[in-house]
Amino acid sequence: MGLFDRLKGDDAPRVAFFGIDGVPFSLIDEHPDVFPNLTEMASDGSAGPIDSIVPPESSACWPALTTGVNPGQTGVYGFQDREVGSYDTYVPMGRDVQATRLWDRVTDDGRNATVLNVPVTFPPQRNVQRMVSGFLSPGVDKAAYPDELRDNLQDSDYRIDVNAKLGHDDDKSDFVEDAHKTLEKRYETFKHYVEQDDWDLFFGVFMTTDRVNHFLFKDYERDGENQDAFFEFYKQVDAYLGDLRDRLPDDVTMVVASDHGFTSLDYEVHFNEWLQEEGWLDYATDDHSELGDISEDTKAYSLIPGRFYINLEGREPNGGVPEDEYESVRANLKEKLEALEGPDGKPVADRVVTKEDAYRGDHDDIAPDLTVVPNHGFDLKAGFKGSEDVFGVGPRNGMHSFDNATLMVDDPDVRIDDADLYDIAPTILDLLDHDFDRAKFDGSSLA
């Protein structure tokens, strides 16, 4: 649907969504001098903090945000999932998302969608007018469709992601410079395709915000040496979003959202090390590096972030916990997780959520039996190579949070109150005047 079609009288409403991965609402709300454009948008429309999902991990969050359903329906629970009936693990990609995406609904309705840099969308779909996949894509040459988009992105030196390894350096200068370059290329591409005016749904994500938060967030919250660099980066984010807002036609509603909040990181928690120390996890060999190396004596194991699986007989290949002991074993583990404290004496878990309370759907057969939602400051890890200590410190100083995600809609009639990530998809569909079965969503429209 191009500009000529609109001039002929098609006045159906449109939506431009801009994701700001991992940006907490409080950051924007408390710093109007850094975010004058988003502050104006919030004043003109609706804005507020929303909850993320369990677990608040980007690989699970973006499929949930773009479908409006929980991981039991999307089939994606985190950065690493396991095969049914196996100890084999895999990194979920776009084809692993089992629920219907927003842009598929729009396309099925005979309308056009432009989808740029959304995490967990590789390989790019062919049923949308243009798509470049985001996080975990191998490169622009394989991540962009159609060829015209691929060629444009390659010619403009487009970047799918920042070089996060630079953030491991004590001096963050190179990392910050790379983040600015990545952000600039993303903005230039968004601007170009926003102005083409041939879409009904524009859906683009700035993921560099999440990367900057991982390595500079504590500097922001606790007056660290990189606080000025943090604010300068976000001033640029706000300027780009303000410019994009100014370029949108009157028939477009702009939506800005993050997939989770953020907070300072004090301790990494190596849960498989803890499970081993507590007698829950055992390995078949001293040379262990993956889930398949656990022994049948294992009662439980963990995958990131904070997902716990009972090594259940009949479900796991070498399950050592009989089915009639499942409930008691899980209850015991839940109690111990709730009691676990960090070196500072603070509880690691804000709460421990059971499978039944967090996940429901056709793909809950790989759902974790328990999921820990951590208190601020505890970043949950789960490798199988072994760690020297349960609690450690790594190169990152910021971590995801379940609370304090961002939602802004350039429409004063939208209500943002007690909302969560699942509400975004039905809200966008309502703003598009798209008919849908509300019972198919875990969230509800805020429009």
C-alpha cells in the first residue's frame, strides 16, 4: 500500500512502534532534561511503567511482546531452550516462535508491515514487505529481505548489533563509540523507511540501549565514572526518537516500549554451582561443559535466567526423580531458593514462580518447573562448566528487571495502568482497527 493508494482515500489508521530494549521507565521519567522529546510525547499522550514477563529475558520477551501470549504459547523461554525428551539445547530463532506475530496478522489482513531489527526473527520472513532480523542474526547479507533492503543496508554500513565484547574493557570509550555508531545507523535506516510511507505497521527496535545498560547502568545509578557518557548516549536516543516522531504523518500513532526494565548488578549467581554444592546436581564426568553431562543422580538443574528443571523420570532422558516424588522435590527446591541469600544478606529471589502459575499453552512441555524472579542486584547464571564460587562479579554492571519496563503511546485516550508486556500486541491491533479474538491473547487492549 503506497502513497498513491492513500491519496485515493484509504484512511485506515497506522502504527509506528519503536522498541528501546531494556530502558526502564523511571530513567525517562526522572530525567526530562535528557529526554525532552519523550517527555513531550508522554505529556501529549499516555505513558507509564509496565511489568515484563517471567523470565524477563530478551529472547523470551520479544516473542511475547510481538504475539501477546506467554512462553507456553510462543515456545520460547529464554536465550537457551532444551529439546523435548532430551538434554540437547538450542538457541531459539524466529522459526521457533510458535504463536502468531503482529505483522503476520497485519499482512493476513491485506496490509503492509515493515519489520526492522526485532530480536528472535532470524531468518527474515518472506510474507512481509521488508524485514531485517535482529539479535542473533549472522549478518545483514542473510538477515535482510528483499534484496533491495539488503543492498541498502549493506551500502549504508548498517549494524545489526553493537560489539558487546568492547564493553568488557575497563575503559568503555571504544564501546561507547561503537554504540553511538550502531545507534546512528539504526536511526538512519528507520528514518529512510518511515518516510517511504508504504507501510501500515512499522516495527523497529533499538537494541543498543540494552547493551549500554549492561555495561554502564551502575555508573548511572551510583554516580560512576561513565555516568556522563551514559546520559550523552541517551540524549541521542531521545533526539532520534523525537525526529522520527516529527516525521510521522497524522494518521500514524507512535508507540515506544521496552521489553523489560533495568537495574544495577551487584552479584552474578551461578545456580548450577549452587545446586552442585547443595547436592542437587551431579555430573557423569569431571570434564563437563553442557547439560548432557549431568548424571542420573541429579535431582535438578538450571538454565538461564533462573529457570529450574526437576530431573524427572520419564521426562528427562536420565531422570533420577520418580514421578511420585516430583511435587515434594519441587516444593523442597522452591523453599531453598526462597531462603537463599547473597553475600550482602539480601534474599536472591523476589519470588519463585511455579510452572503452572507462569506458563500455559500448547508448548509448555519444555517449561521450567520453577522460575526465579530475582531481587535487584542479582543476575542469574547457569553454565555447566563449573564456577569457582556461587556468587561472583563479571564485566557487566547492569541487569534486567521484571518491573519498570516502558510503554508510551502518542494517544491520550490509551490507559497505562497495571499493564504488562502482553497488553502491547492487542493495543497495537486496536490502534490499527484490526479485528481480533481477544480470548487468543494473555493481555488486553489498553486503547
